[in-house]
Amino acid sequence: MEVIPYGRQHITDEDIQAVIEVLKSDYLTQGPRIAEFEEVFAEYVGSKYAVAVSNGTAALHLCALALKVQEGDKVITTPITFAASANCVRYCGGEVVFADIDPETYLLDINKVRELLESSPKGTYKGIISVDFTGRAVDLEAFRKLANIYDLWIIEDACHAPGGYFTDSTETNQFCGNGNFADLAIFSFHPVKHIASGEGGMITTNDKELYEKLLKLRTHGITKNESEFQNSIEFAIGEDQQSQINNHRYPVWYMEMQELGYNYRVTDFQCVLGSSQLKRAEEGIRRRREIAKTYNKIFEGQEFIKGQSGVVEGHAYHLYVIEVEDRLGLYNYLREHHIYTQIHYIPCHLMPYYRQFGWKVGDMPNAEYYYKYCISLPMYPTLTDVQQDFVINKINAYYE
């Protein structure tokens, strides 16, 4: 059997041709394909605005900047996530406060968050970063109600969950990143994600003011919007051209850096690849859900299984996780048979960087228990039935 990784991109001839066309065009970056991708992606998740950036980490950083996270601001997030979900707060000098996970869903536990908020004076915390871990959508309606009580903003880290959704109290499907409950949402286009563009990320929002701020921060804090210019037309022209000054027009070359931003731009060929991949997004999610149903049927009730992702409506299944006894033994056994599983994730609060702030073993018992046993199985649309059967048979054989 060939190597079976836990995740894999699927690049078609159509994808390749789309990239070739851009490589032959006039624009490799800062061209029309970026806005096109932003438009179709916003439509896909149901948000008003989308801003394409260089990667998911850049998206998180820009969100924290746009929401004015600063020195000493306390922000709550989950310990079971990739480090970037927490690091974006530290980039701005803020303080990360972890809250434990729900052991059934693996998501940030709203009851633990509520306990944190109720135990401190109002105003202690500034925001919440929720994570749609493994592709399972957080119930943002419930988090929004809680956040409103304490005047908190919400960033939804939806890197695992484009196309995922939860059902709200009105029985309406609320898609990840639609902007109805979170102030900002972010996505990643890393090769193992649902939409692969090599690298790349997206921020979605329904807030026009935040959208316009993100556009500026993405490109060094620079604007070319004449209505925002602060320097005079005379200064912009740079010489005595009275006729142009009288027309009250800035020269076409003029731009202003108005705040400290970053170069978090993405290229046109990445965006056209993302747009091409987006056409197959629903097909990919259907296949992921089929794979999840097969795993669930086989492993449900097995004695060696301590927990599993299960079959959940609206789950986008970036990952399918099982919790097993002798995780290290299984991991090594599967690698011997060319099945490359992965562990998602080492609890952030126990990373050496975050330990320096006082976090220690025992602070997040649910997250720590989960980490001892979790293992992510192969999950990607091009995983064949034969390959999945091989994975399942090897797992069963190990425990038999």
C-alpha cells in the first residue's frame, strides 16, 4: 500500500490550467483575481465582506489588530488548537487566558468561559477566540449572547471548517464565517485544508468599518482611497501645478501610509487556485462526511476507543479524531504500514512559551486527558474506500 497521510491536497487539471493562465497574464499579485476570490468566498460562507491574505496566521494577526488588542488585554481561547489562535493575541501584547474544552465536542466549553467571566469584574476580558476544531462548528449564537453581556468581541477561527455549520435556535443553518455572530472569522488555505492554494488565508465579516481597516492593515497601513487622504493636494503634487490643484484632484500615483500595517498580501495565482478549488468544495465535504460515517460505524462501541469525532450535522471534517489506548504504539504501528496519522493538538497552555506565564499541568484537565489519547486518522476527499478499509483493518489488527 502506498503512503496514506492524514491529509492531502487534490489538484486537478482545471486547477493547473487556471494558475497557468494567471502566470501568463499581466498580474501575478495585486491584480483582479484577488478581488474575484474574495467575492466568491464571501458568497460561499454568506458574509458581506472578505479579505484575502497570505496565510491563516496573518488573518488572525490582522483581526487582533483591527479589534485593537493591546498591551494587557485579556482574551479567552481554547488550548486545543494550533498555536496561532493564541499567538495572535501575544503579537499585540495581549494576555491569553485559556478555558478548557468540552470532552464530548472537543470545542471551547462555554460553561468554562462563563465561569471565567463571572469570577472577574466586568471589563476584565476583551474578547473570545473560538475554534471550529476538526471542522465542527462552535455554537456561536450561544457565545454571542454571552459575549454581549460582557461587551466582548468574537473571532471565529474557522480554518478547519469552510462549509461547516451549526443550527441556531430558529432552526436555521448558520455557516462558519457568515458574520452573523462573530465579529470576524478566519480561514486557511494550507494544502491539507478543504481549499488548497499552497498558502493563503481569508478574513470574513459583516462589519464595513472592520473590513476597510483590514484592507489597509493588509498592505503596510497604506491607502489609495482619495477620500481618506490627510495630506494636502499641494503636497501630493509636489510642485506648483495650479490648474490641477484647482480641480481638487490628487495625482494618480499618490498614496498614504496612515498607520503601521504589514505586508500580508496574497498572490493572484494563489487566489485563482483557491477560486478553482472552491468550485469543488461541496463535493469535497460530501466525501469527507462519507468517510466520517464509515469510521464512526466501525469504531463506535469498540473497547479500545475512548472517544471519537462521531457523526454530527454540519461537521466539515477537516479531521476525524479517535481517542485510543496505547496511542504511541498504534501511531508507530500504523507508520510501519505507511499510514501517517497525526496528533492534533498538543495543548497550547503546556507549550514552554505559555508555561512561562504560569500555566501548568492540571489547569485544563479535559484538554490534557484528550491529548493523551487523541490521534487523527486519514481524512481527505481522494481517500479511496480501499485505502480507508486498509487503515481500519490495521487499527483493528493492532488491538486484536
